[in-house]
Amino acid sequence: MKSENKKAFLVGEVIFWLIVAILVLVVVVFSIYILSGKGTGAIDYIKDILFGG
């Protein structure tokens, strides 16, 4: 592999893991809201926005 290809591969890999970490964080935060009971209003709000309830 050339040096440029290695750098591009590493940057792509870091971006991939960063996106995965952000998605996991979002899932954890939503699950905490749902389990604490505060998330039901937020879920209803999102449903209303997405499905025009």
C-alpha cells in the first residue's frame, strides 16, 4: 500500500467508528429517557412530526 492509501484508509476507519459511537450514544440517551418516563412525550412528539398525527 502506498502511504496516501494508508492515510485515507485510516481516516475512513476513524470516521466509521466515530459514527458508530455517536449512534450508540443516541440509543443510550433515548433508552434512558424512555426508562425514566420522560421519553414518552418526546416519542409522541416525534411520531406527530413524522406521521402527521
